[in-house]
Amino acid sequence: MVLPFWRIFSLIISFLFCSLVGISQNLPANFPLLEEYARRAQLNDTSIMRSSFQLRPIQLSNSAGSIDSLFYRTISFENLNLGVLPILSISELNSDRPFGWGNFGMIPNKGIQQYLSGGVFGNWKIIEFQLQPEFIFAQNLPYYGFPADFNQAIINDRFFYWNNGDYPERFGNSSYTRIWWGQSKIMAKFGAFEGGISTQNIWWGPGQWNALTFSNNAQGFPHLTIRTGKPAKTFLGNFETQLLSGRIEDSGLSPSQHPALNEKYFSDFSGDWKYVNALSISYNPKWVKGLFLGFNRTFQVYREKMGDSFLSYFPVFSGITKEQFFEDGNSVEFDSDGADQQISVTFRWVVPASHFEFYGEFGRRDHALNWREFILNPEHARAYMMGFMKLFPLNKPSRFLQVRGEMTHQQESVNRYVRYPGTRGGLTWHTHNPSRAFANFGQALGVGIGVGSNVQIIEFSMVEEMNKLGLIFQRLENQQDFYYRAFGQQTERKPWIDLSVGLVFDHRWDNLVLGSKILAVNGLNYQWQLAANGTPEFPKGRNLFSAHAQVNVIYFLKTKADK
């Protein structure tokens, strides 16, 4: 008899509970400066290889113990231990248009935006808790977005993605303020595992700037979870895993800044919230110390369309191919609930002897009919990313030249011309119908660069401990799936490409850590517009130059007596 996948998974979970672990502090997913420092430390020290950085938050004691020592523990009374979390401030300025992503739910914003968080953490016996609320304020100024003077066909194509997603240009008509539970949680720990409720951002995948399923781009969402608190050591190697069920929300906002377009073309939301179920597994083989392999699967569905069966609540344990839902060649109400799935596989290879890591992630958002169809047409409904980090030792033991880069590709493959004849494209990553966007309150839970967009990033910097000085270069291809659907292969209007170059500067002064970045952004063919000085024979795209600046300040509440 062949055991179902969910039964096999439960046996693995039971087996892994044999590993024991002490309680220590977690580092929020993609926490500015500190996570990069912890990741860099792993490239230099073979003794801290257990954390895969594919399931975050990570436990500090397994990544960089010197960071863990900065967290101030104030009270220890019998079984109760309390500590104070660092204060995190993120200040951002966009001069002429929104730019940037991956900042704990900070919105696409023109103007000034401010994020603040802080709080306390502790444990009592097997209970571990953290209270870390977040505050966000944004000017949310109007800006030149998608114009209203395109023809009806092009506007229809733009709203095709807006109506199958939830990514508004502007978050309301005035300044934006939000207070949220943020990176808070309460968990019970059992061996290598912990279970409970959390509103923390999670990050699945090895990426440094993006992730195909979960990242810290959107506001965290409330979820029940069972996960490994640290890698669980077994005779096969180290395992990390997380199973969660949570609630995500639509933004309730119209997508365009033109009310007349919204009234005519926008299809309103369901009005209900969405249920999300997700599973992630990462495996580090015992025989290959620096290799980490991962699998991620997510489902989302409007609550009003959910069933009451076990697989309705845990669809991550359902079949992977569509044929598993067919009887005698007929679909058994497949997709009748409108559920949307994403699957990705990941790898990360760390070589401390060479101070080097290389990683990648490949995902699909649609069931293949069968494995043969997947092998013959793997590029359908796919997205992928690859990246690396390399350290070159310099004249001091702790000083390095750091080179790191990453590319993320969401744009549909060219088989769209065959699969969607006459339309030049279908749905893209993080969109669906009728479940709409894989998003929370209008921002993608995974890739934050925009629907159907691609990006390439490379950074060169000199690093020493937490200090860094360097240059960063980015090339962002905006809304490529919309561009080729709406404009096809014509030569008059070119793709909208953002080219940016910037300076990064990080420094630590005792309890205070500063991270800063300033970018000059040149938007070529911005919003696919033509410049006024062009001619029909020699058209020119309209460019928009803007500036993006960000300052991260982390303050650890420690006194001289604690040092």
C-alpha cells in the first residue's frame, strides 16, 4: 500500500521531534543589516552551517552568536526570562514616483515614509513570546502613473492584470498610517519544533532581495503554524520545515489613479477574506555539508468558496498534477473553488573555504496536466531567480571585498503566443482568477518588483564586521507581461526600464547601527510614454529621473553594565 503524502509528512514530523533545543532569540525575516551580516558570517565559519537561510526568521545562535549577544535581557525570575528588542527605524524618500520593495509592508509611495518597530521578547518554560508592533506613516502623494489617454484595447489589457490581481498604484487619496502587531508571536516549543500563532513576516527561499512565495514585502498576516525553531539534526542530515494556515486580505482599493477608468474597467473584490495554506521543507544532506535543497507550496482561496474537507483546509497535501483530480478523463470539479497554488523548488550551496554561496529558485503557479506535460513544457506559468555572494579577503582578517548579485524573472515565456493565441499572454506570477493576487492588503507576499516584472541587481562593497561601503546597480524591467500583451512586437513604444545606481553605507557605533542607501533612478520609456520632441518616423520614449533614499537605524537598548 502506498501511503498518502500527508501521512508520510506526519511520520517525518514525529521522527524529528527527537531533537532538543534551547530557547533563543529569532531575527525577523530580512532584518536590515543584521541578516546580511549573519549570512556573511556563515560564509566565513564552517561551525555555523546548519541554518539554510531558506526558512526565515532564523535563530540567531545558529547563525551569528555575536548578534544574539546584543539583545538585552532585563529580567530573569525562576522560569521567566524577558528581553528588550532593538528599536528599528526605516526612513525612505522617493522624489518623483514610487520605487523600492521589501520593507515589512511599507507601501509604494511618492514622498516621505517612516517605519518604526520595537518591543519585548521572552520565554516561560516551553512558552516563547514576542511583542513587536509596527508603525508606518507615508505621505502617499499623487504621481504620474498609468495614463488615461491610451486606446481602449490597451486600457483593457492593463485592467486585465489589475482585475486578476490587487496591486493599486496609490494607497488612497491622502496620507497613509498603519499600526499593526508586526513581528509578534506566541509559541510553544517541543524539541526542535515550535507551534502557535504569529503575525511575523516569513521568508521562504534563499533570495537576498526577492522570494517567489513569501518575503517581507507585504504586511505580515496572522497565521497558525508548526515549524522548526532551528534545523533538526537526524541521521540523514538537517531538516527545516514549516506548515501554516493564515488569513490574508484584499486592499479594497481601486487600482488606477483615474476614477473614470476605475468606474468603467475595474471589477470589484469579493468582499471576503482569503485563506492561505502553505508548506515548506528544507533539507541539508549529511554528506554534503553546505548544500541546502528546498520545496515550497502555497494555496490561497476566498473563504466563501472553501469546502469543509481535510484537503479544503490543507490543500498543500493534495495531488500535484491535474490528472490526479480526473476520473475517466473528466474533471471532478477541479478548481471549482477558485484556489490558486504556487510551487517552488530551491537550492543553496555554501562553500566557506571559498567564502562563496550560490543559490536559485524555480516556481510554477499552475498545475501541470501530468509529469510528461511538465517535462515537455516546464516554462509554462513559471518564475525563477538566481543569485550569489562572494567574499574576497583583503589586508585585515575581518575585511573583505563583497560582491553579491541576484536576478528575478517573472515574465511569461514565449510559449504564450501558442498557448494564448490572439491575446499575446495570459495570467502571470502572483495573479489568478477568481482568487486574484497572492497579496496581502495590496502588496505581493513574494516578489515585490511588480506584476510580470524582472530585475537584475549587483553590488560591490568593502565590508568589515557590520560596516560596509559600496556601490549597487539595478536594472528593473517593469510590467513586461502587460507590455507584450498590449503592445506586441511594434517598435514605436519601447519597454519601460528603470536603470539605477547608488551608494550604500553601513556602520556600527556600539549600540547604534546605521544602514543607508541612495539611488539615482532613470526610468527609460516611463509608463510606456512617448516624448514630445519625437516624430512618427523617429519616436522617442519619455524618461523620468528620480531619487530614492533610505536610512535604517537600529538601536540596541543596552547599558554599560550589560556590555
